[in-house]
Amino acid sequence: MEEEDKERIRSDCIRLLRGVGCDEGVIKHCIVVAEFALEIVRRHYHYNRVDENLVFRGALLHDIGRVRSHGVDHGFVGGEIAMDLGLEEKVVRIIQRHVGAGITAEEAKEVGLPPVDFMPETTEEKIVAHADNLIDGWRRTSIEHAIANLKDKLGESHPSIRRTTALHEEVMGRSG
């Protein structure tokens, strides 16, 4: 990605986030996640078959739903906002599927979401979800820290813990 393309995408996405009312803390978090997601693409994928622009846009917009919710539903809410804004389907899906290592249809139903599978499927979706898992606020953290937080929130044996570990191995374990 050319630097001027990156700056244009960043500017456009920040304008969208501010336009819907996201606070500056959420915007700062999104920027940090987006930079880390690009680093993952460059370090672990060497740009092979990964849409770097899509990863950057999706990561910058992944928490747009936090303007209305800070709960587990913020990905779903963000997807609704993104659709209302006319964003492309690939970006909408990144936003919807970025929470943790995904939410199964059964888990979605249990937390009051439509019983739809919100599991990341594409490489771009997985990279953004995992970059978000390894950013706590505005700082990078470890997979161990992310897992410990999940265990505190959801319990020692919640299925998302296994999924988060598997996503980490898939995304970060690539040699290119």
C-alpha cells in the first residue's frame, strides 16, 4: 500500500467514525489496531493474497458500533451502522465478525443477537479480529494476557478461549 493511499484511507475512516459520533478513545484504539493489523500482514503474510487496503479499512472501522454499544453486540451494531453508511460488504463482515475469535450462531442467540454465525472466515477478517485481541486499549499485549482476560470475563472453559488460541496460531504462526 502506498503511503498516500494509507493516509487517504485513514482520513476517510476517521471522518466516518467522527461523523457517527465515536469518541476519540475509540478512534485511537481503532488506529492502533489498524497499524498492528498491517504489521501482521507484512510480517506474517508478506502481502500474499491478503487485501492490505481491506485489512486497514476494516481495522480502522471495526469498533464503529461502540458509538451505540460497548457490549458483545457492538460488532453486530457496527455492521448495521456500516450497512446504513453504504460500506462494502467485505468491510461490514469484518466489523460484524471481529469480536473475540468470533461468535457462533448459538452463542449469538444466547446473548440476544440474531442466531447468525459471526465467525471470521476470510484471512482479512481473521487478521483484524486477532489484531484487536492483542490490543488492550492503545497498547499491545500478549496472547496470554488476552486469554487471561477472556477467562476472567467468560470462565475458564468458555469455547471462545480455545478459538482465540487457534486464531492466534493460525494468524501469527504463518511463515509467509
